[in-house]
Amino acid sequence: MDKPYQKRYGLCMETYREKLRQIALENDGYVTPALARARGVPDVELRKLAARGAVEKRERGVYRDPYYPAADGFDFLREIILTLGAGVHACGETALQVTGIGELNPKNVYLASPRRHRRKVPRTWRIRSAPADTQVKKYHGIPSQPVAEALVEVRPTVMADRWEAMVEDAYQEGFIRGKQYRELKGLVG
């Protein structure tokens, strides 16, 4: 004979699909097995729900909720960073592209990682090593190199007048402060 409390308990339990939706809501529509495991969703259930269409498999270890709207034009970058794992961040031209400073339009995606990556990556991904204690800031939810450091990094590849305009833009938009602004202006001459 059924006990009355069992029915109430069953109705209050959150399903794996609901847990994945909550994870996706908190992470710009993306779910990784590590995030799912932290919420109590086994890897097997994640794969089953992907086969049933609850989430779409995008890259190795990266799933996307098909009902979550695309936030901006940087979904590709979020997928790349989640694919490569913890500690990876955008740097150089890519970090400036995320913030909208300058019209660089890089043909490659520049990333920095504290770990070595042995897997085969597309030719357009440029991954360099970065110390584990590197300062990382989030712009639009994407871990990136601070703007002042990115500006110094791209200085040799950008024309002087264009770079000076980028420094002005960064200062006007609040990405760099007074001391950093003066130091960067000192590099112009």
C-alpha cells in the first residue's frame, strides 16, 4: 500500500531536465559535465538528455540548451573557452574584440591557458601559455585579459594613431583608469 508522503515527495523533486535548464540559465545557455555533476546530474543522464534533444552537444564536453536565446555575438568564444576548460581566457586582439575597443577584426582567436592542451584544435585558435596566477576579468561573461594588458600586447601590430584612439576609447568607456591611461599614453611617443 502506498504511503501518502511518497506522492508529495515525488511531486516536489526536481527532474534532471529542470536541473540542466537551471544550469544553462546561470551559464549563458551552456552546460558542461562538471557543472551538471555539481548539481547532481550524472554524466550518463546528460548524454541521454542530449540524445533526446533536451540539450544540444556543441563541442567535446559542451552542451547548449536549445531554448536559451543567444545573448550576443560571442557564443562561439564561450564554447571555445568551455571546451578548453578552466583557466582559459581571451587575450590580445580577442579580449579587445569582446570589449568593443578598436576595429581589429582578428582572423584568429587568441587565448591563454595555464595548462598545456594536447588535443587537436582548429588553425584559427592561437593558444599560448599563461601563468596560473594571471589576472583575469570578465567582460560580457567571458573571461578575458585586462584591457590595459591587451592594449600593450597589441601595440606592435597596430598603427600608432589607431592605437592611441583605442587607448582613448578604453579610457572613455571606463575599462582603464587614470594611472593606466597615463602609462599607456607614455608608450605612444
